[in-house]
Amino acid sequence: MEKEIQRLLDEKINPLLANHFGAATLTGLENNVAKVRLSGACGSCPSAQFTLEDVVKTVLIEALPELEDVVLDTSVSDDLIDMAKKILNKRLK
């Protein structure tokens, strides 16, 4: 089901989010609950939860009825943590 979710994100959802300079990525799937991270402008938007529920969740659950829920992944990405470490290391030298 993960491949199908990512395909739907890439083909149906991300083109919509690209109009707002954003994107969505599947970060996990457990017990038929998909975790999705919004990135770009959508990742820091105050309406991110609304976007997830109104756009992402609606499309995914309509296409995949076995999916029980879609939740917003608000964790910090490993790339962002690595970037912060590099910046801090430069400042500490």
C-alpha cells in the first residue's frame, strides 16, 4: 500500500500543492494509518493541518478505503537536523 500512497501523492496531490510551492511525502504507514509530511511552503503554513485533512486525506482515503487515517508528520527531518548541526559546528569553531 505504501507504493500506491506515494503514487497518489506524486500524481494527484503534489501537483495541487505545487501551486502553493509545497509537496507531500509519505513518511510512514502503520496499522493502516499513513503519516505524511508537508514540505516547502506547505510545511510551514498555518493551514497545514487543514490542507492535510481537506486535500491529502480526502484523496487518499477515497482511493484507498482500507486506509483508516492520514495524519500530519510534524517531526523534524533528518536533513534539517544535519543542516542545523553543520551550522552550529561552524559557529562553534
